[in-house]
Amino acid sequence: MKVNRSFVLREVGGQCVAVPVGRSCKTFRGVIKLNDTARLVWESVLAGDSEEQTVSKMLDQYDVTVEHAHSAYRNTVERMREIGAVSEDV
């Protein structure tokens, strides 16, 4: 899985947002506000980390169960796929 390079992370007013650039501007209008978990997932995907590696990072950073971390990872990745920010072939 890879992050679509047509989306970039930026800090705006103290908030982390994903901003479409290039051709993504034509299909996605607006910005995506990322909470801390979504940012961790985004950065892990960008680094090429697996789900297990990302979940391990989540467990180190947050007081959550393994099941909750996997669920948060999968929900975040699914939402990112829906908007075209990540895919298997980008």
C-alpha cells in the first residue's frame, strides 16, 4: 500500500491536514483533517510499514487494546482509500 503522492500533509493552524495537489485537486475538493491516530497511520503507510508495524507503534503511543488498534488502523486506511489518498498501486 502506498500514499498517493497527490496528497501532502501540512500543519495549518496547529492541525494536521492532508491537502490534495496536482490531479487530485480535480477529484477531491477540500482538505482532510487528521487526528493523531490518522496521522500516525498516514506516516506509517508513507514509510512502507505493515499493519503489524503500525499497530505496534499505536500500542507504544496509546493506551489501547490490540483489537482497538487494528480496528482504528483498518478504519483509517479504508477511509483513506475511499478518498483516493492511498491505494495498492499508487
